[in-house]
Amino acid sequence: MIDYRRLRVALLGAGAVGSQVARLLIEHADELADRSGAALELAGIAVRDVDAPRDVALPRELLTTDAETLILGSDIVIELMGGIEPARGYLLQALNSGADVVTANKALLATHGAEIFDAADQVGASVYYEAAAAGAIPIIRPLRDSLAGDRVNRIIGIVNGTTNYILDRMDIEGADMAGILADAQRLGYAEADPTADVEGYDAAQKAAILASLAFHTTVPLEAVHREGITGVTRQMMDAARHAGYVIKLVAVCERMVGRGAASDGEAISVRVYPALIRRDHPLASVHGVNNAVFVQAEAAGNLMFYGAGAGGVQTASAVLGDVVSAARRHIAGGAGVGESTRANLPTVDIGQVVTRYQITLEVDDRPGVLARVAGILSDGHVSIATVEQTVQEHTTTEPSAHSAGDAGSARLVIGTHKALEQDLGETVARLAEDDVVERVVSVLRVEGD
Ligand code: NAP
């Protein structure tokens, strides 16, 4: 048996992820020591309530409510409490005392990442956060290390399992969102208050983290444009399927050059919204609660990282990988490698984004309507790529606000070429006000071309 140097590990939090990390640290101690080159001694586990029932049996003597004392003298501090405070204060305390830290806390990194990375730089320590962006999927290390010599141009990620589960079932079953959300809550895939997931907040935090890494720029959470999935209807899903697409909530991190960029040089756009994805795109085959991150790099081309985006034991895998890395660095010595934020690229407003769109309109079914709609689009610098027209059966005897005389209704599904979001928004507003348009049914971006 090799007599490894001992490293003192403090664990903050023993919930869904923390309890699994504690179990694996204890059960796999010998293997982890061989891989790290250090004996990882779990010095204690900070929790709110040492008597709270836990799914995993943990040694009672390791549990404490005194996180500050536990952190003192630790070599590696693993933060799995979640939330901003006291997690932020504990991480800063750990870094200031020279410990390396491992965290899965996307909310904290997306809002206070710069402060935490600066604190690590000051003392030459490292911050590891593989579990913060897409659970068990290795994506932080590939972006930080494997692709460090390349230029990432775009990331499109399905980074929220709850919304992917909901949209996937709406697509497969042709069902409404409400019943599926209730199922997701029953199965533990969605919180009782699902706002963070369905309104895109969770995905926006992950997008900020991924964009910061990929573009070597600090991307504040406020710079991420965010739209959730609550406006996605069964009818929109059916129409998408009919047109050869699926609707997914995507986090898009994009390097922009030339038109659309806020400055003469490069800029970035970071945005979260439900978008149409072509059915033959690899992201279309991401089902259920799974996550995937599709990376387009200048030299490497297209790469796809796929797997479990959440789950206690799955996420613990990513955390333990970080713990081994932290231990190896501790043994090797030297300063940790800081975050690279030197590119410092500006982020552009959503209005400056250039993408393709699908606009669905209900219009009067009479001669000249198509030409009129095409004219409004052309005046607004939105060029048409495809048009599909179907005549609607009348479902009501009440004429709509705009309908003229006896004209029936037709549905127009217009696919555009790439257009500036600002132009598109103004053009859709003009369409909505025009006499021939009864209703703007939906406007969706198309991603992944
Ligand atoms: P969780 O189940 O809610 O567990 C939180 C743990 O932290 C509990 O053990 C709790 O103690 C402890 N805690 C909370 N506040 C504390 C305080 N003030 N002082 C001491 N201990 C405190 O959370 P989780 O699901 O494991 O998530 C942990 C982190 O991982 C979060 O940042 C989350 O975003 C991230 N993450 C989670 C997943 C996932 O699938 N769950 C996936 C990726 C990332 P008690 O047990 O005594 O209440």
C-alpha cells in the first residue's frame, strides 16, 4: 500500500449531490488515492441540520453545522450547498486560506464568478466547476483545456433537462404542456415551483458560464437574453413537426463578426429561447431529461457532448473528477491556471442577432394577400426563403377583428433567410397591424443550420 500524502477535504452540503459525493469519497477512497496521488481525507460535511433524514447513510461524526471551522486548514473545499449566500462567503474564505475549491453552483458562478476567480488568482488557487454547466457531461474541461488552442465560434446547448423533458413529450405525444409539467413534478424532474426551469433562468446561468469560457470573456448574467418555454403550444409543436423541425429550449453562445456586431470587430451574443431545430440535427435526437452541448470550433469543426445534465450521483461524477484534478494540482504544486478573460468581447443586444425565422400567420384567404405580406417583409429587409399556405376551416361564426367581408382564412407559414432580429421584430409588428393579417400565430427562430 502506497503511503500517500494526506489532503484534507471539506464538503459543504449533503443533499442530492453532496451525499453521493461523500459516499463515493468514502467507498472509493483507495482508487481515488491512486488516481490523485494523494489520500483524500473527508474531514467533515457541513449541513444545516445534522439530524435531517438523508437518503445516503453518512458517518454521524462527520456532520457539522460549523462550516467556517471545517474550512480552516482544508486543502480542498467542495461546495454543494447551492444559492448565493453563505456559499459565496465560504468559497472566498476557502480560497483566501489557499484551498482549491470545487463547486457545482451555477447560480453563484453566473452572478459572482469574476469575484471568485479573482480571489483564486490572488492566491494562486484553482476553482473547478465541471458540474455547474451540464451536470455529468464533461464540457468545462473540453472548453477550458482541450479546445484552448482552437477558436470556438458557436455553442448551442440543451442545458436544462426539465424543459427538454416537457418539450420532448409534447413533440412525441402531441400533448399539452400542463399535464406533462405535472408529471415532471411527480417524477422529481421539476421543482414544485418550476419557474427557474420553464422561464429559462437555469439555462441562462449555464449559458453565461459556457460563453465566458468559450470566448475568454466575462459574460454577466444580465447580458444573456432569456425567454422561457411557457408560450410554446401543442399547435406550435405540431406545426414544427409538420415542417421538419422540433422545438427545443436552446442556449446559444455565438461569436459575431461584421453585420450585427456592436463594434467594428468581434462581439458575442448569448441567448436562451425556444427555437426550431431541424430534425436531422444531432440536437433533435436529445430526448427526455438528457442534455447536450453542440460546439462549433474553427479547427475542430462540430463536436457534440451528450449525457445526463442532472441527478445526484451523475453530477457527483463530475464533482469527483474535479476533486481528483484539484488533488493532483496540490501534489504537483505551483499556481493554479486562472480563467482566461483577456478577449473581453462586448455582448450584443438581441436586436443585433442575425438568424433565420419561421413566421406563422392567419390571413384573409383572398387574391393579393400573399403579395401584400411579401411586400411588407421585403420593405422590412426580411427575405422569404419558403412559404406554405393552407386554407383554414372556419371554426367560428364571429369574424376576427381584421377579417374583410366573406373572405375565409388561410394559414401562411413563412421561412425567412437570415435577418436582423430588430428588422424582424419591426416587420412582424407591421404585419400584425395590417388589414389582411388576422393573427400572428407564432414567430420562432431557427437554430443549428
Ligand atoms: P440540495 O439537495 O438542496 O442540498 C443542499 C445541501 O446543502 C443540504 O445538505 C443542506 O443541508 C446544505 N445547506 C444548505 N444551506 C446550508 C447552509 N447555510 N449551511 C450549511 N449547509 C447548508 O442541493 P443539490 O441538489 O445537492 O445541489 C447542490 C448544488 O449542486 C447546487 O448548486 C445545484 O445547483 C448544483 N447541481 C445540482 C444538480 C442536481 O441534479 N441536484 C445538478 C447539477 C448541479 P441540510 O441537508 O441539512 O438541509
